[in-house]
Amino acid sequence: MKKMLALLLVVSISFVSCGEDNDDNIKTSAKTSFEFTHNWDGAPVSNADFENTEYTNANGEVLTISRLRYLISDVTFTKANGEEIVIDGHNLVDVTNNNGLIYNIDTNIPTGAYTNVSFTFGFDNEDNAGNYTDLNSESFNVPDMLGGGYHYMQFDGKFMDTSSTEQGFNYHSIRAVDSPGMNPTFPQDTFFTVDLGAISITNDATIEVKTNLAEWFKNPNTWDLNTLNQMLMPNSSAQIMMHDNGKNGVFGLGTITQ
């Protein structure tokens, strides 16, 4: 009987100890990071492909990529009750130089279920009015005559035009501007919110953002590089078309590792 009681006592203590250990191991906050991967309709794209791999856009033009970098800001975690955790910061994704492909969030995020995780492509107007030494050093500024602030994206390359001649393109996204000069006007905001959808965070997490570069050229506007290839920054109609294409399928949620 004494042996039986002793055994039960040991088992009870073991259960209590295990329970305490499990509680101790439950994370209440976690580190998060975003990994930006790139593809062309499913075919992986990296800087190793620049200048040599050919891609065909929705309009049938064959192109190569020489430079790609874009800005994201204000990562936001939204709870079911509407509460938002907004990360006040930005990240320059520079595919050309393999910089910024992983964006580590400085603030730990409470674990739990989030109905949406999102970020801003580019800067909203308030952030765009700021002065950022890191972006200045990357020559990512927009001239004052075009409203100042910063680029949202620089996407450069070459394509074969209708006469089978190689020609350059500069698909540069900024805040849409009219009347370039001393008093530019802004017909429409061209930054946009990227919604990745619902995510549950239980531990330190890496969230993949899949970026389909082909989508910049096809939906809802089939992009004709023969007519829209350069001098796009002062072209507000082109900037609005970029905005519309960008928010329709360029970015999506990939694998979550935690």
C-alpha cells in the first residue's frame, strides 16, 4: 500500500511539473519577419536571372529585367475585434542587390489569430512627406517638380519592340502627379494596401510574400511596352494604371514558417 501511495505521489508530481513546464513554454509574443520571393507566373525570379532570362508579358512582348526594387511600409496586424498593431517603418526590397528580401519586424507581436495581415505598397502621403536617410542614400527620391517624396518602385529592363529592336523600359511607380513644375497637383493616390489574409501566430514566424512580376503587366490593364516604356513618372494616367495592376494579384501570401 505504501509503495502504491508513493508511486501515485510521484506520478502526481510529474503531472504538475509537466503542466508548469508547458505553461512556461507558451509564448505570449513572437518575432516576425517577412520574406519576399519573386516569380513570373510561377517561375522563380532572382537577380541571377537579370539581364539574361527572357519573359513574355501579357501583351506578347519579350523582355529581360535589369533592376527591381520597391518600397513597403506600415505592416499591420488586425485582430478580430478590429484592433490594429501597426509597425511604423519601411523596407526597401532591392532584388538587384539581394538586399531587404527579408524584413525583420523590430517589435514583437502578441501570439494569436489575426483576421488580416497587411502592408502598404510604397508610402501613404503622410509618410511620403518624411525625410529618410536610408532612402536618400539609395537615390530613391522623386524630383520636387514631380511632387517630391520617394519612388514606390523602380522596375527596369529591355524588351523587343514591334520592329524587333531592343529598347529599354523604366516601369517606375510614384504618387500620380499632374502639372509638373512649381505647383504640381495629385489626381489620385497610387499607394495601395496589400491584404495577405488571416494568419495565426503561435511562435516566431517568417511570413513569405510571393510577388508575381508578370501581374504588373496584365490585370486589369494589358500593358503595351511599345507605347508605355519610358517617361512614365509625369504620366498620371500610367501611374494610375500601375496602381490598378499592382493591387490586383502582384502580391500574395506564401508559406508561413514558425
